[in-house]
Amino acid sequence: FTPIFMSNPVNPDPMTPPRMEPQLYHDMMSPDEVKAVRADVRAFCDEHLAPVAWEIGHTEESVEAFPRKLFKKMADAGLFRIPYAKEIGGLGLSHPATATAAVIEELSYYSNSVAAVFDVHCILAGHALEWASPELQARYLAPLLDGSMIGSFATSEPNASTDLSVKALVTEAKFHADHIEINGHKRWITNSPVADFVVLLCKDEGRMTEVVVDLKAEGVRVGTPDKKMGNHGQLTADIRFEGVRMPLGNVIGERGEGLKIALQVLTYGRIGIAATGVGMAQAIFDHSTERLKTRKAFGQAMAQFQHWQFRMAERATEIENARNLYIKAGLRMDGGEKFPEPEAAMAKWYATNLAGEFARDGVQIFGGYGFTRELAADGSHYRVEEIYRDCKIAEIYEGANEIQKWVIARNIFGKGLTG
């Protein structure tokens, strides 16, 4: 493996704590190329993401606020090529799914917003295009990889998200002799306010089909960005389609294969979202460890209280387990398993649940400082507050955690009993 770029890691923020992962976590599963990607992307994040992460996480959603400069740096560094084979412009790694998940962990360590942008651009939109014709790949996948186009992926609707069934979907593709006509309404679509195209799941004569739609086409209306509790740098908005005409060749795969493609892509995505849980949990751990060492109460460091010693021991063990789960799921996918269950479901549920529970601990450890976005007296700010807001969505998107538990239960009891 040849590094994507060379960089000198920096520590731009004096409040950035030492990383605890190198001394606590010993990666015995990741292949060397994955470890090299992780180290390379970590250097990129230390240098380019860390200095802008707070601004990204604390600026209200708008098209103007989208981190375009950082997005271009990610493209120029080759981050968007990591998941793909050489023949379609990627790096041609032997373990692309595992490497991609490692990338997402490193991004989410500083910004879950940026990790979500990468996930939808690369894993969801980009991975779906692997089923596309060479012509579609040339028009959409090649510019996605070099960052000249931004991709989005749309399954969710106002009344269809967890339930991706023909009965639940409103968005419809009607096939005519020389074009596809699309009408419908999608919601919560990441990147849509700044994207150039969307990979769209539509109902199609009692089945489901994936179609690529140019977001600048006549009849497409993208709404203004939603105002969310967290992940402010991840822009989402509604998209409405009114008599939109697309070429017949814009179908991804075959007609009727849309749900199969969407589910495979979302399974890949769930491994990535598990990695975001680990990245956020690791960030909380590092910040909390330093705070417990330096914050004093009743004349002693908080780290001297057995309660916090035991709690941090528990969290260290849970982060170990969560990271192992997503790496194992990635390795199974790289080995040819399209639906690496139950590991993908276990990883997504366990890691994101851990981030949520640990975020609450982190705010408690920092006390009033952890509840403050920015301290007026000196302009200081603390990462745990942002993670507390950001981590909740990880338990919801790309398959709610209740669904992940159902998938695990189905592996235990079988479809005959669980449905």
C-alpha cells in the first residue's frame, strides 16, 4: 500500500487531549493496508479537520456553511477513492470495506458531520453506482471520486423510512418509450442541498428500482436545509419530483433490483455508522480521561475517585468490543459476504448505543463546562457538548437500532418466528 499523501501531523488545538487508543487498543485483526490507511487518514484529520471541526459542528445549517474547502481537500487527498476497485478509479485495496470504516472512525473522532457527509457520498451514493452501467459510472461515479460532483442517496420519505416497502413508498418511476418520468417526495436526504445528483429508490409497477437523477433537472425541487439538534455540518433537506424526465439508461442495475441494491448499500453503511459510534466514543474517552486527571474535587483529582476509575474501565472495554465488531463485519464483507450479519447489526447497535451512553458521562465529567457550547468569559469550548448532540442521530439513521436488534434476533430464532 502506498500512502495517499504525506503529511506532518500537528496538534492545532491546545485543548486536544492525548490519544488513548494506541496504548489501550491492540489491533490484531486489521490487515496492514487498513492500518496504513488509518494512520494516513488520521494524519489528514489532525492537520486539516481538527482546526475547522468546532466551526463545522456549531454553525447553523445552510448551503453556504457546507465545508467545501475541506471536502476538496478530502478529494485531493484521495479519501473518496479508498472504497473502490482500480478499474473504476479507486485505490484497489484488498480490504476496502474495512479500510472505509476505519476512515469513518477517524473522521468522526473530530466531526460526526463530516463522517456522515463521507458516508453518504462514498458508501451510499458511490457504492450504489457500482451496479451502474459503464456510461453511468463515467457520468457520475468518476466525478464523485475526484470530488467534482457531490452525491446523495434517497430512500426515506415523510411516511417511509424504516419501512421500505412498495406500499409505503410514494416516489414513483413510470417508464415510457424514451424516458423515465419521476414523481414523488423524499425526506432527510443528506447532501441534497449541495449535491449534483441523487441515487433514488422508486416504486415501479409493484417492485422497486434505483434511478440516478440529476438534481438540476427540470421538475426537481430541493428544499432548504433542515435545522437539526446536531450534525450541523451534515445538510439534509426534502426533495420533490414533479414530472422529472430522465433517460432510460439512468437505471442502476436492472428494473426491480432497487430494494436489493439499497439493502446491500445500507448494510455497508451500517458498518460505517458503527465506526462513527466508535470514533465519537473514543473522543469522549480521550477528553474525559484528561479532564479526570486534571479536574479536582475535595482536594484530589477526580481520577482518584473509584467511581470514575471503574466507569472508565467499563468504557475502555466497550470501545474495544465495538471496534472489534465493526472491523469483523468489514472483514466479512471484504471476504465476499454481502450481508455480514449478525456482526453488522451488532456493530451498529452496540457502537452507537455506547456513544450515546458515554456522551452523557462525558458531559457529567465536565460539569457545567460540558453543558456549555462556548464559555463567554474566555471563548473556551468542549468536545463532549457537540458529541452529546451529534450522537443521537447515529442510533436512528441507516437502520434504527430497534431494527438492528430485530436483525440479531432473527439470526437467533429464525425468520419463521421473528418475521
